Amino acid sequence: MDVATKQNVDHVEDASPLDDAFLKCDEIQEPINPEEEKRLIDKTTLSYAAIFGIDDSLHLVGNQYSWLSSIFYFGFMGWQLPTNLLMQRLPTAKYMSVNIILWGVFLALQAVSKNFATLAALRGLSGAAEACADPSFMIITSMWYKRSEQPIRIGIWYSALGLGIAGGGVLGYGIGNIQGSLPSWKYEFIIIGALCVLWGLVMLVVVPDSPITTRYLTTAQKTIMINRLRENQTGIENRKFKIHQFLEAMADFKVHLFFLIAFFQAIVNGGVTNFGTMIIQGFGFSTLGTTLLQVPYGVFISLVILSCVWLNAKMPPNNRCLMLLVFLMPNIAAAFGLRFVPQSAQVGRLICYYLTGSYNASFVMLLSLTTTNIAGHTKKVTSSGILFIGYCTGNIAGPFFYKESQKPIYSLGIWSMVVSHLLEVICVALLWVHLRSENKRRDEIQGIDENTSVSTHYVGTLEDMTDKENRNFRYVF
């Protein structure tokens, strides 16, 4: 029995109502009308609290603020693989929405913290609740869009990060002017927590779990949505946990590289996210001025992400690793600037700080490389979990490079940015070589030369096969 036949048998024997609906769509393989297809188709809160006096209110000493930054990611990391596996067993959008609601609740409760221990426990729970956010967005994106379409879509939803930072700056300025009975940092947690709960409720009602179960499409439209994704070779959704796919993800070299790239980027993120406002304040700006100066930083992040995915869409295929590296360059230059531009050059140092936001565009490229190059539902959720464990580990380590004794220059923290990005460049180069050579190897085995499209040799599949099991799969790099 060959691999494809075996996967068909597994698929039918373990059929659920969702799988039955999938099979009905899979049986209809009519040509898709292009016109019809076209028609279908926290962390910063603690940083603000820091400049609004949380250190004094809770009597934080030594490196306790760094620990509060890192404990969030201990919760995130500890729950990462379990939450990814739960996403396979439960309706993805509903599970994600419930976790967003819980995240908002835990965030609001941080306002009642009276000491380091209570706040640390709530930070850990918040991290666990957020653990499913990016992985669920990645899974949902891969369910609805072709591989060529995924970078743009990931870029659009990830650009909300920049808008959140910009909005947080405006909100922080407003909160800083509240003359209430509570310290300003408590209003920060309460208001943002309440907004997250409200948005989670909206998503619970509005966001569909998959193209198969959505109530927004007719049966004919669902068939189009499913069959247009055949070329992805990554399947749609499968609720059965497959141990061989789990083990394959754990042993896959490219997944190890995804882990390392996420780890090195997160070392930078852990420092910039939690100490960014204090770096700006160290330039000589007031507390309220510092919050407003985060607005252009957030806008820049959104613009650089959207520019990256737009340029990637205009370029020939297989340039994602290149785009990842291109949008790392401003960040590397910015790190050197923060280290060597004199403290008296406020504007120059502020520009360097803003340029650090460019690494977010590179992270979007990393996410798109992951959704595009991993096939098999269990393997996808496992690989996503591994990537975000790397992300958590980096975010845990990052803040500890920012020593209280070096405030506000943070020379060790800035050097950690430089070294991390240079090591990341090496990992991206290895990933590019690995994926390109694997495509060439498969072409040679199937007798396909560079002048012949691989798509002429096969019909796309919706089966729950991994990228290694499916010999027709080709990687995007």
C-alpha cells in the first residue's frame, strides 16, 4: 500500500462530521472560475506600566522587573505544545477566542496585584492564555489561503501589532492624565484588559473555524474554497493526532532552524518590547512624552510589515529568505547606532530606536515560511509549537541582558541585539540552502528539469500527508 492510499484509509476510518463534510467537497473537483474565487477571497502593557510607576507601587527591586517580563514567557512556553495540540482537537477559532477572553481577564486582574508574587503569577497565566494566539492565526491562514497568498495575509494581521503599539501610546497618554484614586499603571491594565475581553467575545461570534464549517458560504462556495487549496499540498484540517507526524516534526532539520531563527529574533524582541519606553525616557523625554513617542514607532512597524509583504508579492517566487534578511538590515544598523551614537544626540538615537521595529517584518516572513513549508495537520501544529517555544525562550532571556546598572544606555542589551541578529543571518542562510537543495533532489528523483513546472506532473492533494511523505511537495524559500 503506497503512502497516498494509506492516508486515504486513515482519513476515512477516523472520519468525524467535519471529515465527512471535507470528503464531500473533496469528491467535487470541477475547474474553479477565477472570478468566483476572487469574490471569496500584552507585552507592551507592562512596558507602559513601568514608566507609570509600577516599580515604586509594588516595591520592585533588583531584577524583579526583568523577571516579570520573562515570567510571561515561561507561561507561554510551558503551555505552547499543549495548546497547539488542543487546537487540533478543538474548533480553532472558538478555542482562540476563549483564550483571548481569558488573557483579557488575567490582564485586568493584574491591577489588583499588591506585590511581586501576585503579579508574577498573573503574568504567567497571561502568557499561557496568549500561547495560542499566533499559532492559531497561522493555522487559520493556512486553511483559507494559497501558499502564494499567505505572506500578504499574515502581514495584514501581524501589522495590527504596530497599530496596537501606536494606539497604546495614545491610550497611555490619556491614562497618564487621569486624576483618579488609582495609580496610572492600574488603569492601564484594567482598560486594556476590558478591551481584550470585549474583542474576544466579538471573535467568538464572528470568526469561523474552517472553510468547511463556516456559515458564510454556500455549499458550492465551500467546494471552491477547498479545491483552490489543492495546490498547497498541505491539507486543510484533520482532528486525529498522528504520532508519526509529531515525531517527524521533532526530527525535521528545517523545524530546528525555525526554532533558532525565532529564538534569536525573540532575544531582541524581549529587550525592545519591555525596555523600549525606558530607552526613550533615557533620551531625556518626560513620561507622557515617552508614551506619545511610541505612536510613530507603532506606525513604522505597521508600514514596514506591509511594505515587506507587498514587495515579496511583487518579486519572483522563492525570495522569502532574502526578504527576511533585507528587513533585518535596518535593525542591525539601528543596534550599532544605539551603541555608538552619543547620548547627547537625542534625535539620532530616537531614529535608531524606531528602526529596531523592522525586525517585525522579518518575523512575518518567518511565519509565512513555516505555514508554507510544513504539511500534515499534526506536523503543522507541532512545528508551530516548536517555533514558538524558541520565541518564548528568546523572550525569557532577552530582558536579562538589560542591566539596571547600565540604565539608560543598556550597552549589554544593545550588544545582545547585534550578536543575535548576526547568528540569525547564518540560520536563514542555512535554511535557504537546505530548502533549495531539497527541491533539486526531488526534481532529480522525478526527472523534472528546471524548464518544466512540477505542477504538470501531479494533481494537487488535500490529503493529510506531511511534506516528507508527499514526494510532489516543493518548498518555498
